[in-house]
Amino acid sequence: MEAATMNNPVNEHDIVVNAIIAANKADYTALSNIEKEENYIAQLFPDIILLDKKTEKPVFIIEVKKNGNIAQCIQQWKSVPNIPATLYIIVPLTDLANAKSIAGVVGLNTRFGSYTVDDKQRVLVKYE
């Protein structure tokens, strides 16, 4: 995914969420819960839900988390018996090994991505 620059971001989380949405808007319909929680799936409110543009069915569920919130995020998704799309948990590159370890201990089968944000607020996301 290419780097993207966001205007007037609130915080790192929002910068990353907005960059992911911008990078995927050509291929998917993106629903976000940044401003208020109104888009839910499996009774949870993930940061982003990417829908197939033709069928409007969810393809990807994306959560963006930092170290303090990773374990709670993984635990909440572990409680969902059938996640209706591919779940990605996107974390800072420095938190990736820890996030994978937590998911392994909890038993959550998920995909991960990592991100970096440079001093100009350009985001680079790498998906596994």
C-alpha cells in the first residue's frame, strides 16, 4: 500500500484509519466508525468495514490498535463465534510480535498488518 497524507488528523489512530480508507476506496465501499459508532458487524463496531462494491457484503473487517488496546481487541473478536469477513488487526510495526503472541495465546485466528507513520504523517501499511 502506498503512503498517504491526511489533513487535520485527530491522532495517530485516525491518521492510520483514514489512510487505509483512502488506499482502498477504489476497490471497496468503506464504512468507518471514527466519528461515531454506527457501523457494526457481529454486534461490534470495528474501525473499518470494507464492503464489496457490487454485493455490499463485508469482505474485510479492520481494527487499528496500539499496544494498550491490542489484548482487549483480540479478546473481543475471540468472543465472536463466526466472524463474517476476513479480520485484520493493524498495529504499529513495533507491536506486531506482541499482537501475534496475544492472538496465539487467546486462540484467535486473524490476519495482521503493521503500520508506520513518518514525521510528515505519511502512513505505510503492510499486510501479512
